[in-house]
Amino acid sequence: MTGTGRRLLLIDDEEVVLDSCRAILEGSDHEVVAAGGGVEGLEQVRAFGPDLVFVDLKMPGMPGMEVLEAIRALDPTIVCIVFTGFATITSAVEAMQRGARDFLPKPFTPDEFRSMIRRGLEWRDLVVEAAALRREREALRENFAAIVSHELRSPLGAIQQNLFVLLKELAGVVSEDQQRRLERMSSRLGDLLALVNRWLRGFSVDFAGLKESFRAVSVAVPVAKAVESAQAEAVRKAVTIEAEADPEATVLGDEGTLTEAFLNVIGNAVKYSREGGRVQVSAVRRDEKVVVSVTDTGVGIPEADLSRLFDAFYRGQAATSGVGGAGIGLAVTRRIVESHGGTITVASDPGRGSTFVIALPALSTPAAGSEGAPPDQVSKGEAG
Amino acid sequence: MSERKKVLIVDDDPDFVEGIKAILDTEYDTEVTYNPKDGWEALKRGGHDLLCLDIMMGRGAEGVMMARKIRKDPVLREMPVLIITSLREQIAFLFPGQAVHPGFVPVDELVEKPVDPDLLLEKAATMIAAAEARRAAK
């Protein structure tokens, strides 16, 4: 049993209650600390790190309800039990709504107190275990990329590599029909690899952790890179990309992921454009925001699809339109934008085109050299 | 006609190696090792014009360690290194600050697995030619 050596905190303004509780616990393995009021009690929560806290609801000074909420904010795994007089049974219910696990009406017998402690500590163990499992699940999710990368991608890549060679070696040896089938195999395998890559991307990246590498970025740079990357597909479809970016428009962020976010939106604009269409990209400083907008003259988005557009795996009508995709790009884009403290919105006129607007908090001073870069992370990334 | 150039492949996936070896065999003498240790010994014996290196071998970035060793070696650092990578490294490429990053050897280029045969041959030829030009200029 985990009952030995636990830490109990008692918060009550009545000295006699504290004394009798201590007397009951005399000889037990529990470490007991008492506090005569809410403020002192919270200090002890921080300093002592209790497993279980008993809180009196009726105290002068800081009310018990507030103490409960403060403890929950400090560490939601700490189990709280309230002491109540019979007259305050309704407030005991309220206390439980505010995070207390149980209540103990005064006066109570030593046995009642001990069994309450036992139940409280059992609950504490469950809560701590659940939190550990949650963390483990989170770690598993983050490792998912590594696992899939090796276990799924490696064999697919090896098969594809050999198909590439066979296609070359067997050209002219096999019949036209056999050659065509080999090409189809390779093409389908390529689609599968691309799909795995996009899924990995959607699941695995720790966008919150990005903040550690944030530095001053002139948005003109990632915008230009994104436009350049989208250019090949645009040329194929005879779509013109017009880009204009204010080099003074600066944000605090990560250049690589911002490029990716812009590329997703610009790439979509090209993808859903008709042949000969036009995509306009602009990045400007507007008050406290840097606003990047991407406007296309493409097919537009039906109103019914707009609200779910940024959900992972949602493809709306595109799912049946023959345009390829996994429904990941915009979901990833939104996560990137939100990790930068920004927003992404879309307005669309079905049949005539759409405008995506990414608004990011502007940095007041323009990017100047390595200023704003965390000292330990001088931008090695720009060498490559 | 000059002698065929020598290419060393270091990659722990034998099936993948067969795929790129077959391509490179058409133009080069190829040698294969399946782990960084054997790869390093082969490099030390010398005579290679190009190294094709998988950077995610074994339990992690063993290829990266090998690349770092190459960078520190006064002779080997002159040799062109073609990094062959799968998606994980691409992510690292997008996210500077992580351990894996191209640019850790003086002369390198990066291609993603699986690699198009023509692209592989083109990269190999360009890198070997550039290294020869550098040597000639010295």
C-alpha cells in the first residue's frame, strides 16, 4: 500500500480542530503540517507539496472556496477535502463543484477522519497515475513520427527505390503493358509515401516547442521562399503568382514553419486555380499586426465547408472533386499560425475565388541581425 | 577514358542499398558498408570519390556522428558527401535547432529517399566534378 510517508496539510482557523487532528494522526507515518488560514495554507501548499489537503470552508480572511480554487490552479493532482459544519452542507456541495474531492462534517470521530484520509490518498494515487499515463500517451504521440518513419517509411522507400531501378533496367525488355503496370505500381507507391509524410507532419510536430527558437523574422523572407516553392506547380498550370511584401513587416517567429504555413496557403491557391488564373500574395504591416493575404481567382469554397476548413482530415467538396490532398495542410497551417499567436481566416465567393488572411502580432522593431535571437541558438539554420 | 570513379555507400538498409547501388553501378565502382563503423574503416583505406551516406542509421543519428568525424578529418573533409535522408531529417531541416541538420559536413548535398535514378546520377556526377575542380585549383 502507498499509505506510508504521505504529506497532509490541514487548513483551519480553529486551533482545537488542528490539535485534535494532529492527535489522531500521532504515531502514523504521515507528515502533517497545519495552517491557521488560507494565505498561510497556500504558502504551505507551495513549500510543503502535500498529497492531501483538508480545508475549512468557514475561515476569517481568505474564504475556503478561494483556497480550493487556488490549490487547483497550483496543482490539480492535489486532493482536497473540506471540513464543514452541519449548517454548511450546501456549501460543501459547492466546494465539490470547485474541485474538492469530498467533505467531512464536523464534529467527526477519529475513525471517520482516518478513513477519509485513506480514501483521499487512494484518490490521489489514481490522479497521479492518470496524469503519468497522460504524459506517457503524449510522449508516445511525439515518438510516433520516429516510429512510423522507420517502420513504415523505410520499407516503402526501399520498395520504391527498387521499382525505380527495375523501371529503368526493364525498359524495352518487358512489354508495353507490363511497363505500364510497373509504372502504376511506382506511382501508387509514391502517393502512399506522400500520404504517410503528410500524416506524420500533421501528427508529430511539437508546435508549442517551436517558441524556443523564435526570433525576429521579416515576413518578406518566408513569403518569398513560399512563393518560390509554389512556382513550379504554378508554371505547370499557367497560374501567375504576384507577390508584394513589406520588408519592414517583422514578426517574432520561426522562419521555417512560417514558410511552410505560407506555402500551404499559396500552394492551395494555385491548386484550386483554373488554368491561366492569378494568385495575389501581399504582406503588410497593419497597426499592431502583420497581415499576409493570399487571394486567388479559383473555384472558391462552398459556405458549408468554410467552418471546418481548418480541421485535420477535412476535405469538403475537394474530396470528390478529383483534386488530391489529405486534408492536413490547412490544419497544420492553423497550428503554426496559432503557435505564433496569430489567426487565420478565410472568405470565399464560390466560383470566383477565395482570400486567406493570416494575421500575426507585429514586432515593433524591424529585424536587425541576430537581435532578438536567443543567445544559445544563433541561427545555424541559415547556413544550409 | 579515365578510370571509373569510386563511390562508397553507407546505409543500414540492404534493400534500399540494392536500389541505389544498381543505379550507381552503371557509372561507378561502388563499395557498400552497412554500418558507420565499417564505413569509417573503408573511408580510412581511401580512394573514394564520393560518399553516399544515410544519416539515420541504427539507433538514431549514427550517420550524423560519422559526418562529424569526416568534417574533423583533414583529408576526408575534401571528399563530397551526398546525404540520403528520409522524412525525419527533412523535418529537422525545416526546424533548425534540432540535432540533425545539413551543413554539418563541408561539402554536402541532400536527397530524399527514395531518390529518382537520374537525379542520383546527376548529383553524383556534379559533386565529383566539383571536387575535382577544387583539387585542380589548389
